[in-house]
Amino acid sequence: MSLVKLSIKGISYSQTQNGAYALILNEVDGERKLPIVIGAFEAQSIAIALEKEIKPPRPLTHDLFKNFAERFDIVVKQVIIHKLVDGVFYSSIICERDKIEEIIDARTSDAIALAIRFNAPIFTYKNILDKAGIYLKANPLETDSLNELDEILSNPETFGSTESNESGNTYSNHSLHELNELLEQAVEQEDYEKAAKIRDEISKREA
């Protein structure tokens, strides 16, 4: 079976599962998206890894795993999403130490959180993408499940833009100086979801 390389498009709040997020993966040499429902903690960990400028004061679980692996000269070479059963994706982490390759089973969200930290490529098999991949603008005549996935993709909330803070105001109302102060406070308080939202607003201003 041929492998298809994937890239990370973003993270969207799931419209269909309370408290869950949809990790959206892109087919690198194609137009299809692969949405994978993940939990809030995993979404936060992936978002922080993508936001290179946010440095947690203490290592998160996936950061700890990376530090542990590097201490013992273990390198994550790639991640393969190798199976889809009843809507659940199964993944393998391909590791190497002393030129010996090992394959470790992992939840897909954990595997991708580590892949980002190790700059490792993410792959899936063509038959999985044929089965679960969708186009951003799905045909309304497709199945209910496809329409449901399209709904998740229809209005992505990639941890930021103009979401409200605690006082009910949007971050767009703050000055750049205030945003940088809020970002520093959020990181110190280890509120990384908030930090990612503020960082997103700062990035928009600096674009």
C-alpha cells in the first residue's frame, strides 16, 4: 500500500462533539483533508508545538517525552496513521536508536504532537485517505457522515482570532503592547489555550 504525506492545516472546534476538537490534516500533493477528532488537552499540546514563540515555563507531557528521548539518543523518524476502525484512527511512531528501528503504537493525537516536536513527517495509507478524506467543499449529495465532517470544517476556529477573553471583550480591542503583556501572563499561568489565542491576534497585527 502506498503512503501519502500529510501536513497540518489547523485545529477546529468540533461542532458535533462537546469539548472535542478536530485536527485537520492536508494531503500534501492533493486537495483532500483528513479530520481527526481529538481531546482538548491534545489539541492544546499540538497548538503550542505549532506556535514556536510560546515557550512553556515547565515541559508539557509531550515535551517531557521529547527530552527523555533525546537524552537517550532516540529519534522519531516518522508517524504513520496506519488503520481506521469504527471511526478511530490508529498510528505508529517510527523511532531509531543506534541505527536500530523500532515501531511504537500510539494514539494519533499523541503521535502527531510528537511528530511536530521532532520535525518528523506524517503519513497515512492511500486506502485510509480514500475512505476518510474529504474535500473542503463537499458535495451535498454525499452521505450524512461526510456532511457532518464538512460541518466541522465549515467554520474553523484555530485557537484564536477574535475569541472573547474573560471580560467579554475580544483581543482585537487591545493594543499590541497590552497583547504582549497578556501573552506573557498567560504563559506564566500555563494557560496555553489563551496564550495561543493572544499569539494569533498578535500575528495578525504583525502580518
